[in-house]
Amino acid sequence: MAIKKDSFVGTMIFTVTLCLLCSFMITGTAEVLKERKLVKKRDELMRNVLIAADVDLSGQDFRALFKKDVKPLLVSIDTGEAVSDATVMDFDPRMASINPETSIKLEKKQDKAKIKTRANQVRVFKVFDDSGKLTSVVLPIYGKGLWSMVYGYVALKPDLNTIENVVFYEHGETPGIGDFLNDTEWTNQWHNKQIFDDKGKVAFKVVKGGAKEDDIHGIDAVSGATMTGRGVQRSIQFWFGSEGFEAFFKKLKASEV
């Protein structure tokens, strides 16, 4: 039976068909954009990890370098045990930290980094040279600055104490003041500084007025950005303490991961 296009039934069929077509197009576009967003996030992650590990990326394919030299691990913060599988790169630490099933609420005395909740797992990266020898371990840190959360990666040499390099990739601190976090003149001060003292306590500090030349734990604070620098110091104290990577370090030193 022929249906007149300008009839009520014809109009309804046309409307429903058009709606379904648009819905399929929007769904398809959303999936494409979602995948592109994931690819971009993975690329940013790989670049930041390699930069933190002080790998020279000039003229090189960072994706190939990462695949060849980096082993991502998903680590239980409580036990230090690690797994490595295809899902590690897509692990979402921010979602994990706010999901009650995958995180814990920190007590005030525990929460030096002022993050309120902490995920039960964390993603870390072991970096190797061409001969397969471990050169550094890249660890994520984040904590409250003055106005925002400051996110970064710290790479430690195989002694799990000496800093190889650091990169801060996201923050919302005051423009023009918080920019020092991405200033290589400041981040270069981190090279070869030590996180722990001889007793194994976190001794790294950001020193107001400037660190002494022979201070193996201190770097200079930046004038006008005291609170941001203090937030970075608190992040280091938290993540390299008992609430952070301590159990993982014990496992790694025992060659169990």
C-alpha cells in the first residue's frame, strides 16, 4: 500500500527514519572521537614517561622507543605486587582514585599531598637500555599546589633513590607564576638529587631562599610561588612514603617484580 509522503503516517515514518539515521551517525562519530582521544592520551603518556626518563626524543619515533624500551606495570600500592598486561596503558588513575571500590579515603594525618582519596593501584614504568639493562623507574606523582592539583612523573635511577629527571605535565596554578614547573632551568636542578636520607626517610625538599650547593636533597624554591613549591615537596613526601611506593620499592629491591 502506497503511503502519501505528506500524510500523517508518511511524516511520522520520515521523522523516525531521520532520527534513527542521525542517531547512528552520532554514535559512530562519538566512537571515532573516543578512540582518537584514547590515542592522544596514550601518546601524551608515552612522551611524558620518556621525557621523565631523560630519553632524547629528537628525530625519533617515540611510540617505537616506548614499545621497545619501556615496560608498564600496574602495581598494588598496599602489597607492591605488579602485573603487566594489555590493559595497563588504558588504566585511568583519576577514575580509580574517586571510585570507592578502587580507592581508599585518606585520614588527614596520612594525606600529606592533600589528595583526599588514593587509588589502590598505580601505574609505573620500568625503562631499559638497548642491552636490556634497567636504567630508570618512572613513577607518577600528584598533589595539591596553591590552586590546583599538580601532576607529574619522577624517574629514579636503579638505586631507587637518585633522581634521573622530572616532568610536570598538568596543573592549574597561577599563570606566569606556576610556569616554573615546566621551566627546564628549574627541573634540571632535580638531576642527581636524592629522595631518601641514610636512614631511608624521605628527605627531598624545596628550599625557600635556595638550597645549599652541597645539599643532595634540596632544590631551590621559586620566589612568589612558595605554596606551589611546598605542594610539590608534600607530593614527594607522600608518594615516596608508606602510603605510596614504599611496598613496591621493597618488592623491586628483592627482585620480585
